[in-house]
Amino acid sequence: MKTPLPTTLFFLILTLATNYLLVLGTTSFPEPLFDVHGNTVQPNCQYYLVSAIPGAGGGEVSLQGSRN
């Protein structure tokens, strides 16, 4: 079964338009991440993630391996 030319062209144009819009929506520099004190997060420092919801029971998360 052959695919009609208009359908093929439609999907080609849709793909190109979607890629073009995705490129326009990106920025070359990502926004900085801030800690609880308003300072930018540094790659050479140790941070702990805790739940912002009190009593959530999620525990702490570390980016390094755990001893468990």
C-alpha cells in the first residue's frame, strides 16, 4: 500500500516545524539553581535534599552512595 504524497508532506512539514519550535524554546544558558539561603548551588559542595512538606516521611536524599 502506497502512502499518498500529501500525507507524507504533511508529516514532513510537521516534523520540521516541531523541531524549529523546540530550538527556539531553548536558551543557551540555563537558569541558576539557588539553595535555601539564596546562594547559587556550587558543584564542589555537599548538599542534602529534604522534603519541603513537613511530615512527608520521605527522608533525606544524598547524591553520593549510601551505606545501606
